[in-house]
Amino acid sequence: MRRRILSPPYYLDEDNVEELESLDFVFIEMDSGNCKRVIVDFLRTHSISFIDTGIGIVRTEVSLIGTTRSTLSIRGNTQ
């Protein structure tokens, strides 16, 4: 299951996002922001499937409150 997983040793942004064009599937785990929007738009435009995951944790006086998020975009179904 973990064959050929690549993680570049640098950040992806609008200057190098086209490096994703040859991939079949992308796993995204990053904070929201302009770079994330650039990556997601690129993947959708090029019909590349991806999953985006994230967590949020809030500390209260007596506990932690957590949320999880996952978004799947499959080639041909990006609406």
C-alpha cells in the first residue's frame, strides 16, 4: 500500500505545482491558504484524483474538542 509514495523535500506553490501533472493520485495535508487553493485548482483542472485531510483541536478549560475533515475528489467527479 505504501509503494511509490513521494514527498518532495520542498514546498509546492504556484511556481512548481505543475510537477503534480504526471501523478495519478495526490494526498494533501496542509493548512488552508493561497498555496492550497492553487494546488487544489490545478488538480481539478488536470483531473487528478486527490484526498485532503485535516484536524482541528480546541482546548477548553477542562477538555479538548476535536474535529476531523476529509475530502475526496475522484477524477471525473470534481463538483
